[in-house]
Amino acid sequence: MQAKLLLTFDRLNEADFQTKAGTIISSLTDNTNFPEPWLPQLPTLAKISAAYDTYLEAYHAGLSGDNSKIALRNNARAVLTDYLKKIAPYLEIVAQDNAIILTSSGYNLRSDSAHSSSTDPLPAPSNMQVTHGIKKGSLNIRATPLQGAGSYELQTTQLDPSIEGNWEHQLTSLNSTHIVLEGLIPTKIYWLRLRGISRLGAGVWTEPVSIIID
């Protein structure tokens, strides 16, 4: 069965919608599987990002309980939802029925289009990137999302990364596209690795990545 994207944004509460929309935008940013420019009749990623910012601003304004501001929030959400639905068929065509590529878009896949019921562990997340964060002693970590992963585990070590016992759990994240790690010691070298967690258990670790903390 052809891999299809799940587009049930209307069923999400505000918090879940914000998270999902943000994940999609982050996942599509600099995603080599779906390079821009897209088809001219589709909204650009910049336009979708602007709609997301407008929605967030309207959402916070609507927390006052003012009916007119709530109406503006609902309208901003409808615009953003429309954009996310419009680009979905294009992403499906570009992915050419490759569920892994399609999952890298940040969307969820429809359960009836999942190709694999394998009991094999999840593969290591691909395209892991580690960069310095805005705060001193912080890092930003991102990787391509894995189909079937419900969360991701991040471990670090300042010791020999080839020795399994040196690794320490740092955090568990619900997404792989925007992980922030704080409280690290400046000037020290850290090794990091990431793996997906599914209902079947833990997946394969990425190759360790090292970085000197600012």
C-alpha cells in the first residue's frame, strides 16, 4: 500500500497542533529529500513558517479570553492547517512511496500505509547534526525522524566513547529535530549519540559525534 501522510490536524488540541506544525517546519528546513523550490502553486516553506509565527502570536493573544482574539487565533490556525495539507500530496509524490523519506518530513504516516511490521530494532537515526546553542554550555541536536519511533534517547560521555560503560543517559525527547542539551562544561570535549525508541524497544545508536563546548 502506498505510504500516505496523516492529515488529521483538526483533531489536535492547541498544544499538540503547535508541536506537530513546528516539527514539520523544522524537519522540512534544509531537508535534502524535499529541496525547494517546490511547485509554484504550493506555499513556500518561508510562507508556512510565517503562518506558524502568526498563529503562535494569535494563540498567545487569545489566552486573554477575548472572543475577537480567539477568532483570530482560529483563523490563523485554519490558514496554517490549509498550508500543511496543501503540500502533503507533493511530498508523497516526491518520496515515491519511500516511507523513510516521507517520515523525514515531520508528518506522521497513516497507520494503514505503514509498510513494515518487522520486529527488527529501529535503525540508527541518520543525518545527526550537533551545533552550539545560544546559551553558554548548550548544544542543539537534530536528526532525521525515524518511522515508528515514539521517542529518542540521547547519551553523552567525556571519556573513551568506545567503552560502553562510559556512556551516560542525558535526556529523552519526543522528537529528533529539535533537541536542546544544556548545563555542559565549557572548553570540554563531549561525545554524543542518539537512538530511537519504539514500542518494540530501543534502536541502534548513531555513530558518536564529538564537539568542544563553547
